[in-house]
Amino acid sequence: MTTTTEAAPETRSFEADVAKLLHLMVHSVYSDKDVFLRELISNAADACEKLRYEGLSDATLLGDDGQPRITVTLDAEARRLTIEDNGIGMSEDELADALGTIARSGTKAFMDKIAGAKDSGDSHLIGQFGVGFYSAFMVADRVEVISRRAGTDTAASWASDGLGTYTIQPVDIADAPARGTRVLLHLKEDATSYTESYTVERTIKTQSGHVPVPIFLKDTPDAEPKQIADGAALWTKPKSEITAEEYKDFYRSAAGQFDEPALTLHYRAEGLHEYTVLAFVPETKPFDLFDPDRAGRMKLYVRRVFITDEAQILPRYLRFVRGLVDSNDLPLNVSREMIQESPVLAAIQKAVSNRILSELDKLATSDTERYLKIWDNFGPVLKEGLYEDFARRETLLGLARFKSTASGGAWRSLKDYVADLKDNQTAIYYATGTDLDRLATSPQLEGFRARGIEVLLLADQVDSFWVTSGVDYEGKPFKSVTQGLADLSLIPLADGEQPAAAASDAVNTFIAFVKETLGDAVADVRASDRLTESAVCLVAPEHGMDRQLEKLLAGAGRLDAAAKPVLEINPRHALVERLSAETGDAEVRADAAHLLFDEARIADGELPVDPRAFSARLMRVLQRGIN
């Protein structure tokens, strides 16, 4: 029977301080206007899920239309956007209750109602706090809702401009959906892009393409609907039913990459928290890998509804990982942009991060070649975790790979390094810099090379930070070859030779002269046991800052003044012995002292202290040599 009415609309006030609350909703709670589509489609999906549940006990509610669907209709001429579902629908009282009281959620009440029901765990309900609907006022200056509850022969409409009041009235069922709810948005002038097919389709696929209800789009009110989402999410399928090609296509779509995934991780966690993870490690470096904000790119879904890609699901040193987490029990609250504060998400973050590192560790063992390709691309980023993530430092050290003086250009693990420790070696030695070739030829390495001691060559900027953070591996501390005394006397030379005799008195006298001549330019001048070929080198004081870290901080303006270096002189070098024997011309010895210091600076990648004075001294020495 068809029911009509001539009753005038009844105007009511919202049960809240609506002017302030709606302003908060529109301008504060949501940071992205596109979110309104997500919220309205989520509500529509909820309505379809409620019908599915109630249809289990009353099949007549489904009628002849048992397939759930959501239809989005565009009307550019009228500047209108419509979202319609064939779900459970609402009566007039339910409209007033659900939409007339802000922050009262029909979904929440429904879940409370069925909390003890046998099938409640299978009811995929999304919204929990009843405020998402009002995000529509970000883009619409008027919203109309027409709804007909399943199994009834009456319909009602709700309308508001979002300024403090709404109207509600019965409507002819001929003007309502056969079942379900129709939401009509009269768009603002600056929101006409939401009548463009491309914009709406892209937004829906990005934010709601995986809700459990098929979504159709009509470009115009008279157009044939086309399906743009099939209601099936790839990550909800068993891994055995998904092909490598499907994973690759999904990765490219979700990550915005055109390569293939180097590692795919797909699993479902059950227990205290239930969620699904689909994550990919790219084959190539993403363009934003070293973006200053170091933001992650994992998307967060709740029951297949996109929530945000800014939830920091993974620590920043895993920001190269692309993919998503879909939670079954993460609460949706009034501030979805602040959902990362949820303790549920915190537990998910910890578990997912550990699982990804565990998978990388397995790959490092099972397929070394594949793993090293990943390390080539993302090693510098992973090493940020050595500085930032103390709890996982041991795991990250196990994953780390290094070039060294013994690797011949190949990658070495710390496990490999420790296995080759020399007798009496108590530390893991390293050299930091910006260029591997220069590091490999640094004069500071000579004494270590002569004893066959492996030195890690660390050429990434982050290396200068994590090695100074008190890290150790299997009880062996990391020690810079450019800091403090080398202390190599207890380690025999590799060729079996005996250590050279102590410096002669003449050499010691010359070293003292150099120290006096250089004065405040250096912290100390001393004989070196780390040099075997070069005459001089610079090192940092024992308790001073590593020289490479000092350069980085100074370049970033975070260091007021650099510490004075220590000049080490090779007492067995022929030039040093010759200069030590020259006791007549004080000017020659003074020039030699300054030139040795500048030579050490140049070998360390720095300029002479005074380039003009360096040039004059060099000219004087050359002229004396020619004469």
C-alpha cells in the first residue's frame, strides 16, 4: 500500500550546541575534505551490514533484492552528489535519533544491542561514534537524507543547512528508495570538483575501494551505473588464492611505484588484537625516501575502510615499506586524525614492526642476494634505527651490512667481523667519512692494516651518529680509528715482524718542537703507532667528538666551536727522521712543522688553516730544495 502525506515539515533543534559543534566538525576534526566520502560510504556499508545481520532471522527484510550495493550519483548541472544504499534504512524516529543528536551513533547502539548475540563477532560495523556524517557540511551547504526502513511501507526525510536546526517529515514512498537511505549533498561553489567523475572515482577507490559492499558510480542521474569497487579486498583473501601478478598490481596501485616488490609480507594476526597486514619492500628507492619529515607510507584501514596514511604504523626508519594494516577492533573515535594515540594501534605498531624486521632477517639468511639488494637501497635508512630504536638495536645490528678494509668491496655482517677478530682485539674498529675510496686510503688505517685488523668503512651520514650512541655487538664496543690512542701494541703485526723500536731522542725532540710551534692550533702532538706509511695524520682527542660527526654538526650550525685535533707523527718515516736531524735552520723547521699539519688536514679532506701562508711556506721549501 502506498502512503502519502501533506503534513508540513517539522522543524527541530539539534540536541547539542550545534553551531559550535558543527563548526568544530567541519573545520577542526577533519583535515582533508575528501574524508566526507569515506564517512558517508562507511555509513552506507554499515547499513548494508545491519541488514545482513537482521536478515539472518527475518529473510523477508531482503525481499527480492538480496545483493548489497552503494550507488554514487553525480549531477554537475544541479551541483549535487548523491550516495544511496539498499541497507537497513531508517524510520522517521530513527532519523531524528541518529541525525538529530550529534555524537549519538546508531551503530554503537546496534552493537550494544547484539553484543551477546552469537553472530556479533561476524558483524563488520565501521562507525562507532556517530559524528562522521556531519563531515558532509565541509562540502555541502545543505544535506538531505531520505530513508525507508526495510520491511516498512513508510519513508521520511531529514534536511539541514548545518547552522543549528534541521527539518524532518514523512515523504511519499515513491520518492524514497525501495529500501535503504539516500543522502543528497547540495555542494558549495568551491566543491564542484565532487561532481567530476574522475575525482570521485579516484577518491572512492583510494579511501573506500575495499569496503565489504560493491560500489557503483553514475556520471549523471540518467547514466547507467558502472561498478568501481567489487566489495572484495585483496588482503582478505587467502595467500594461496592470490597470484604474484595480483600482488604486484596491488603494490603498484597502493605504493604509487612502477617497479616490483622486493619483498611481500601478507599475514593475519589473531589473538588479543585482530588485524591483517599487507606490506611491500620496494625494489627501488622511493623518490621521497629522504624527505625531511621522514613520514611513513603505510595506510591504516578499519574493517576495509581507509582511515589515514599518517598513523605512523612503522617507525621512521622503516618508512620505505609500503602497504596497509586493516584492523578489526581498532576504535574509530571523534578525532580519526589522532587515532595513533590509541593503545590498540600502539600494540599493532610494535607487532608489525617486529614482524617486518623478522622477515628481513629470514631473507638475509635464505636469499642473501635478494637481501643485499634491499640493503643497497635502504641500509642508510635502516641504520637510523640503531640511533633511534634502542629496543630493537640488537636485531638491527644483525641486519646491518658494511663495507670494510677486508671485504674487497662486498658487504660484511658484524657476525663475520667478530668471527675474524685478531688475538687481543677488544673492539670493533670503524672509520667514518663521506667517500669510501678516501676512507679506504686514510692514513689512520695504516697501523690496523699492518696488523690485519678489519676496519668498517662507514660512509653514510647517519653512521657518525649511531656509532657514538654507546652501541656494542656481542660485548665488543665500536671504536673510531680517528679518535684517541690506537692502542695497537698488544696486537702482533700480520707479517710476523716485531714492532719498531721506540722513537729516538732526536725524533722526540722534533715532535716537541712541532707542538710548541703549532701552539693552540692543536690539542697535542705525539708519536703515532697507527701510521706505517704516511708521515702524519689527525685524530680526535680520547674523549673528544669523532671528527666526522664534528664536521657534520659544524656544517649544520649545531656546533659553536670545533675541538682542537691531535697531530700524530710517524717517528719511523724517512722525512720525519730527516727533519729531526736538521737542527740548524729554525725557519726551515718551523715551515716544516706547519706544512706537516696542513698535509694532515688535506689528507683528512680539509683545507690548510691559512692557504696563503701554506703557499708561501711551500714555495720557500721548494726554493731551498732547488738551491
